Amino acid sequence: MHKSFLKLSLTVTLLATTTLLAQDKVPLKTDLPKPLFVGTPVPISVPNLEPAQKGKRPDFLVPAGTENLAKGKKVTASDNDPVIGTLDLITDGDKEGDEGSWVELAPGKQWVQIDLEKDADIYAVMVWHFHSQARVYFDVVVQVSDDPKFEKGVTTIFDDSVGTGKDPAYIETYEGKLIDARGVKGRYVRLYSTGNTTSKMNHYIEVEVFGKPAA
């Protein structure tokens, strides 16, 4: 009788805890730009390509109170003199694909980095490279660290590098790429790319980092 009571109590406690945790999660909300496709589509032939999404993207749940910590934050880059645009466009909140909304960096492997100004628990990163044309950016890597030089304490949350990455490559769309950061803690977020299926250049329209200031 005593053992049965303990089992019942444990089951009730677990159910109550699970319910509370579920209630603390809410769908991630962000404003999406209008769909925009211009020019002649370029055929895409990339290994390990993620299948095109059909219909609405499923809700992604995050803890209540999660917000975009990257809005208006300082952006630095491996190319400090962009070919087009300025680095502050990456966190200005404008996700449209029109001219004047994006930054173009030089060819080759390039990175951009956002300073959240303080440590945060990060639950998701969303990135828009260039969505006015269907294209794939190569060797996309997203990392989080407390070290601004990314020489130590680096956590990789996404990597679709050809031959070594564990994540599939993906086609750019107006919905952006949503990356699960799994609550990783850090202050700096760095994103890499190495050109795309249309040109050798690297582009960014917007990056959002969803999380909460670390306790």
C-alpha cells in the first residue's frame, strides 16, 4: 500500500511538472517580410539539400518572455568594408528583400558577429541572407561564445559545411532559416558563409537572436 501510494505521488508530481513546463513554452513570434522573387532562377544542385518546406512552418516553442536580443546591437565582420550596405543593417529589423535592405561582403569565407552586450540564454537564431531569389549559401556555420575572438568556449549550433557539417544545406526563403540554439549560453553570435549558388559574394539581410538575459 505504501509503495503504491509513493508511485501514485511520483506520477502526479511528474505530470504536474510536465504540465507546468509545457505551459511555460510559447510559439516564437517574428514579423516576416513579403515574399519576393525576381530575376531568372538559377538551377540548384547541392549535396545534402534540405527538402523544400510545404505549407506553414511548424510552431517553434520557446520559454515565455523570450525576445530578440540582437535588435539594434553592434555588428562586426571579417570584411569591415562591405561592397554594398553597412553592417548595422543586419540588426535593424528590416527583413525585406528590396535593394538597400541587405549587406554584401567580399567573396571567400566571411563572417559577421553580433555582440548581445551581456550573457544570454539563447533559444533560437533566425537568419535571412538574401531571399529575393532562390539560392543556397555555402558552408553556413553559426556559433556562440563568450570570447569575442571565438578562440575558446565556442559552441556550434548549426553547420552545413560541405563534407564536414552535420546539418543539411537549405534554400533561402522569405521565412528565413530558424536554428534551434537549445538554450546555449553566450554573449557573441558569429555566422559564417562562403558564397552561394548564384555568385561568390556573401549577403545578410537580417539576423535575430532569441533568448533571455542570463540569470
